[in-house]
Amino acid sequence: MRIRKNKEKRFLKIFLPTFFPLVICLSLLVVPSKFSNHIKTTLSWPLVPIQKTFLTAGTAARNTLLWIPRSWNASSRIKDLEEDVFMLENMVVAQKATVDRLQTELASVTEYYREGVLNQKPLMANVVAYDTSDLRNSMLIDVGSSHGVTEDSVVIADAALVGTVSTVGKSTSRVLLITDPASKVPARILETEDVGVVEGGSGDTCRLKYLSRWGQRVEKGYKVVSSSIGDVFPDALFIATIADDIDSEGSPYRTLRLRPRVNPNRMNTVMVLKK
Amino acid sequence: MLWTILIACALFISILESTIFSQIGFLGIRPNFFLIFAVLSALNLDPPEASISACIMGLCKDVLSEEPLGLNASFFTGIAIIIGIWRHKIYTNSILAQLLVVLIASIVYRGGSALVVWLSYGNLAALPTLLNIFVGSTYTAVLAAGPYFLFKTFRPVRLRQDIH
């Protein structure tokens, strides 16, 4: 009798409080994603001002650390010019794609393109926080449904594609970056017009998949731009440059490793294209 | 006192991991302070306290990431329970033993996360993932030395007496 009572006491005192949190956590996994996303945005909202301050302080500290060697060899001017050139290069790529289209397609298609681009209204947003996960890549921005942001809105920075909005809160949104394993962007190689899908991996790079194995010859440094297939992304947004060819023997498709044009971990402001 | 410190740590880590740590990553790999605290809780606190502490850390990580709510919390709580069961067989007062447990737990956790992502999206690059698992776990284990001293200082007196 006494042993049984001791067992019951032990169960109530140790086993129940130890396993109860696990049961709660497992039950959270079956909550519908819409509801759990709502919980996430609501719970993370109070941290936003502190995160903003920390990110600003972190960026300022990093810039100071970068400024010391820069001022040492008087290269800050070069850096500024490099940033301008970077931006202009991205714009040139988008322009080049438009020009190519104008030369080869009919006038009605060109009109459709122009309308498609102008229909999306740009909205500036600050990056508030990054993903804490080890394998996922996303970031939190300080605009939400109250600013007109909707799910699948396209996010760009320096005229290059960064990702799409995956979760929308009232005043914050989570952006799924092109390097995230869940990200899929219809794309084409600017130089060859070969069409594929840009998918994220687990690191800082992404891959261009489902290219025909018997397509045109592709070289390192070729530019990959978005395709308007599916009506989610605007046409000809610079995404990445080709870094490497991944040999996938036995597959009817070819896969290329890409280096994203912009590093999402090094940006403070982005532009959301509202639909 | 213990819960105040743990919740303060959870909030502080949440802010650091979501802001500054993204900029100090090595090859895009970041240390996981949430896991460090979950494992050290399991090694230094009673099983029920460790389980709740790991659950809080996991939920904080879930809220600030793209992963499904409850995934990291389940992983962390499971790891804390398993370590809690085995901790009497480990010489827990040694820093090396604790760092080794953090390393093994980190490899298991990162491997499990990679498996979940691969099953969900079928889309993981092999080399960066392996680098993330092994380099990230080593990075995490090395940085666990700091929190180890924090736990050594603030661990409940009762437990300290049990050990000595």
C-alpha cells in the first residue's frame, strides 16, 4: 500500500510535470498553420521595438568596424561608388531583359508587361529581425496588413529579388527569403532564355533546378532573372548569378548552384511590391 | 529567482539570436543558444524544471522562426527529458562533460531538423547541410562554456549540495 502511494506521489511530482510540456508542444504541432502564424505574429510583436534597436546598434557597430580600415586606406568613397555601380548593374540587367523582350515580342505583350509592373505599388520597409532557425531563412519587416501587405507580396532590395511575404501580421510581416528550402521562384537565365525554378538550400546559396540537360551551354557568371510565370513575380528581376554546375547523374534535369545577388543578412531596408 | 533568470535569459537570447547573431555567423552558420540553455537546464536542474525550461526556450525559437509552432519546443523538451533520465550517469560537474553533451545534443537536434525540412520540402543541399550540422554543433558546444559558468553561479543551492 505504502509502495503504491509512493509510486503515485512520484508520478504526480516528477513524471507528470516532466512530460506535460512535451504533450503541449506536440499538440501545438497539429494547430492549423493560419492560427499558429497568428499566435507567432502576436507574440513576437512586443519584441519589435527592442529588436529594431538591437539591429540598428549591431549595424552601427559593424559599420564602425568596417569604417576603421576603410578610413585607413581612404576607400569609403570607392565603397559608395561600388554600391551605386551594384545598384545600376541590377537595373541594367532588368532593362536589358526588357529590351530583349521588346525586340522579340509583339507590342501587345510589351503593353501587358508595363501594366503588370505598374500595377504593383512599392512600399519601403525596415528589417526588424532574422530567423532564429538553423536551416530556415526568413526575416521580419515592420510593415503588415495595416499597410496593405498581403501574402505572396514580392520583396526586393537594390532592384534584386529578396523573397516573398509568407506571414502577415497587423504591423509586421515575415519574408521567406529565396535561400529558404521552402522558397520556389520561376526563373530563366538571361543569356540563354532557359527556364527553371530557383529553390533555396540550407545555406547562403540557392539552386536553379529543372533545366533541360540538353539546353544551351551555360557559363559561370550568367545572370538568372525572375519569370512572370504564375503571376506572382514581376518579370526580369535580378535574382542571382550562376556559381557552379551541380552534377546530377541519372537525372533528366540539370541543376546549377547560384550566388544570390543580394545578401539578405546585410540589409536594413527592403521594398515590398504591394498587389 | 530561477524562473526569473530563465525567462530573462530566454528573452535576451531571443533578441540576440534574431538580430545580432545573424551577422556573426560563420559560412551562414550560427550558434544555437536556445539549445545550450535547454541542455544545461537538463544537466543542472530537476527533470520537471528542465522540461519546462526547454519548452520555453523551444517556444521562443519557434515564435521567431519560419518553422511550425511547437517543432523546436518538442525537440528541446524531448532532448531535455532524455538527458534528464541519463544525467546521473554523467559526471555533470565537469565542464568538458557538459560541453560534450551539448555537442551531441546539437548534432541530434540539427540532424533531426534537417530531416524534418527534407521531408517537408524535399529540398536540402547536402554539403551546406552537413557543414551546418557538424560545424554549427561544434560552434555551439564551444560557446556553451559561457552559459556553463552562468548555471554554475545561479544553480539552486539544493542541487549544488546534492552534487558536493
